[in-house]
Amino acid sequence: MEQILAKLEVIDSYVWGPFLIVFLLGTGVFLTIIYRFVQLVKFRHGVALISGRYDNPRDAGDVTHFQALSAALSATIGTGNIAGVATGGPGAVFWMWVTGALGMANKFASAMLGLRYRILHPDGTASGGPMYYLEKGLGQRWLGFLFALFTAIASFGIGDMVQANSVAKPLR
């Protein structure tokens, strides 16, 4: 058992180490430049979208602009972000702002790909997301399948474990 834990710690140090941080921040910088600072330039338009200004009941899809934003944010911002900043001090707040600003470009790219490769069903409902654009955009069905599989596996422990740990830690 100790050997397995040691191997998992080595893998964990690579996966969640500096490489991932640089990769995600670098992707955010790259997309910010490619999309010409979309998170700043289109901010006012985004506020108008979620306020309901452009909602049309005859549009295809299941959710309003605000509901789509709420779902996207709930999948992005979680207990780990809140608990991490609360225990990390002022430096954590600064880096949360930086990564949040750069993450908006990442989220924009992901949302646009999801919209581009979604499937509209005859009953008016829509299906989409990363597994669809991995399959249809890249032509890699196996990659879309793996994404869906790993997401399903992760849903059983990641969210609950972080929340339980965040609640239990102060009680020790």
C-alpha cells in the first residue's frame, strides 16, 4: 500500500505541479492575445447578455443566457477556490484575480467550441460540451469518451471530498 501511495504522490507532483500552472496560465495568456482581450472588450456585452436583454423564447436550446452562465460558473468556481483563498492570505487573492482574468479567455474558448459543436435535437433540446467538440472538432471519438468517463469517475469523489475537508479542517 505504501508503494502505491508513493507512486501516486510522484504522479500527483507532476500533474498538479508547476507544469500545470504554467500550462494553464500560458494558455490563458495565449487565448487572451488571440481573442484580443475578449474578457475586457466584451465585458459590457456579457453583462447585457446575462441581464436578459437578448433572451428570445423562440431561440433553440434549453436554458437562458443567465442559466448557462450559472451552470458554467458552478462547474468552475467551487469550494476549493473559496477555501483556498480563505486559508492562503492576500497573495492567494491576487493570484485568484490573475487566474480568473486569464481563465475567462479559457472559458470563452470552451464555451464557443461547445456552442459550435453542439447537437440540436428535434424536440428543441441541445447536447454539447467538451466530449462533443473533442469528438467532432478533433475527430477523436475516443478522446471524447475518455473525457466523459473521467468526468463521471471524478464526480464521485472530488467535489464531495473537497467540501468535507473544508468543513472538517477547522473543527480539528
